[in-house]
Amino acid sequence: MYFRRGFGFIEIITGAVILAFVMVGLFATFVSARKYMNKSKSRIVAINYIRSFLSSFYNEVREDTWNDSSSNLYPGNHTLNISETGYSGNYSVSDNAWGREVTININYPVD
């Protein structure tokens, strides 16, 4: 009786094709994770800019500067000065029944 040793050509090719599919799937997963990480990083930088601007407004909420037209909290549309490349923003201040509402918009790069 004849016993085969090792693998045949068809078995090796089949194994290589299966391995190739697994590697392509893993590569796609890593590429997708990297894109998501870069997008999240840009979003976190934008959120930190918003926090920074809101904390600077905190010092201006005073009765003596409430109606001062040079104040950052004076009603209207204002532009934010952002030094980072690709980021831009503006904010608007409007009067409401309970006080003033500040809406901040930050545009950030999406890769």
C-alpha cells in the first residue's frame, strides 16, 4: 500500500489562497482603524479649541461688561482666530429669555 508524504500542489495553492484572503482582511481592518484614529484625533483637537474659547468667555460674564460692544459676548456673529492649519471657526451670540446663548462652530480637516 502507498502512503503519501507531505502536501500536494492543489493543497498548497488552496492554503495560499486562504492565507491571502485572511491577510487582505487584516490589512483592510488596520487601514480602516488608522483612518478612524486620524478622524478622531482631528475631532478631539476641535473639541479642545471649543473648551478653550468657552473658558475665555467665562471671565466675561459680568454685569459691567454685559452690554459692552467690545466684549466677546456681545450679540452677533464673530470669527475665531485659530492658529492651527486646516481649522477655522466662528461663533454667534444671541439674546434669549434666560440670558445669552453662545453657539460655536469649528471646521476641522477630515482625512
